[in-house]
Amino acid sequence: MKSVPDNEVDALTSYNPEEMRYYIWLVQRKLSPNTLTLNLKSLNLPTGTKVFAEEVSADAYGEVVWSKEISENGQLSFELPAQSVMLLTIPACQSTPCTLIATADATIKSGSNSEKNFGKIKKMSVEMNASQINHNQVSYIKFDLSKVDNINAALLQIYGNSSDKHSYRFHVYALDNCDWNEMSLNWNNAPNLDREQMRITQVGNTAHVAGEIVVDKNASYHQLDVTGLVRKCKQKEITFALIRELRQLGDDSDNERSCYFDTKESNNKPVLSIW
């Protein structure tokens, strides 16, 4: 059903009983931002229920841009960017939050660095550089899921920024293969990696699309909703690969650019937030 009577904003609300989640899909056609206040009282959700928003706009490609709690009066206020699409997700069941810190993380590099290990470095990096093969870099992050039971929501959160004033966009995949060690991982033994084309292999089989992230020069946490991937994971661990893949011919305007992320040895560790 359409739940907001506005000619320039469409809002559709739905409920998935299997996932026990409400979804609110918003389409903003205005050329300027729009401040919205949604009255969610009719959903009968407890005060403090978490809501998170995934955005597609000039600045985002589907990542989680914010999470908020429903107020005591059942209202939720936020800004909808100009000409954007936003998906609000509201898990109907709330459980005690659990923050999992990465158990392993490492960057691998190609070319003359393909046999080298960089597991001790406190910054991960992502870069695709067709003209300088030694600069190609992919990062891997691993989490232990053995103590996780009920999963109403799971957000992958990584802290980082681009190498210069320009934004940098890259891909994230979840991998079934967690048989790697951060102190021995390198370009030649990394799982699910096409070492010549610099892309993830076995997508849809042992590798699964998690989404895309865009970072700018300002360091901050960036988030992806990985609930479905964590729920379907049959192992006690899960790996996420961060990689800049070629999307189409000519897609190389960010050559010689890169992005950096804090590792588990840093203050702003990679985490998997579950509730």
C-alpha cells in the first residue's frame, strides 16, 4: 500500500512474515532534500526498535547510510536526499545487540608483491590499477559466527576513506571459504580470486554479492546489510572480500586512486553488528 500522500514522494510499506521484517520503500523525485517524519504507531513496535536505511543516490549505491531508533511516540524523522531511493528495514523482533570484531584481516597485492604477506599492516587497502600491476590490492576480513544464535539483522561495518579528494567505489562479497590465515595470505593463495582479471570467482556459488560501498576523503564507518548472507552461512566463520572490479569497458577513471580501512589492530575495528 502507498503510505505517504505526496506527489513527489512515493512510499510503499510491506511485511515479510518469514523474515519478520517491515520494509518501507521511498522514492524521492524532488531536486532538493526532503525532511520526512513517519508515524509508525500502527506497527505496534516497542520504543527503541532499530530502523536502518539503505540509499541509492548520487552519493550512495545501496549501502546503509544511517540507523535510528523509533521514538516513544512511534515517530521516525530523517532526511531524504534529492532524487534518491531509500529502503527502510525494520526487524519486528529485537534481541540483545552483539558486536563481533574481525578475527582476521589482511590486504593482498599483485605483481612483484604476489608472494608477500601484509597481515601485520594496520591499514587495509583496495585499488585497481591497470597501468601499474604492483598497485592492485584486495582486502579480506573474517568473522567468527560460532556464538551467534538468532539473527534479526546483521550489518558489516568498516571504517575508512579514499586516498584523495575524490570518492572511491568498490565491491564487497561474502565468501564460503574461510580457510586462510592473515599471516600467510597473499595474492597467489587468496580464495575466490581471479589473479589475472582481478575479480571474484564462483559468484553465486561459493561467493555471494554483499553490495557496493563509496568512500570519500572523510574517514567514517560504512555499512552494508548482510543479514541474509549471515543467516545462510553454513560455516562457523564468514569472510568478506573488498575489491574494485572493472564494471564495463572504459571503467578506469579511478586509476592511481585507492581507499584505506582500519584493521582489527586499530581503534576503529571492522565489526559485524548483530541483533
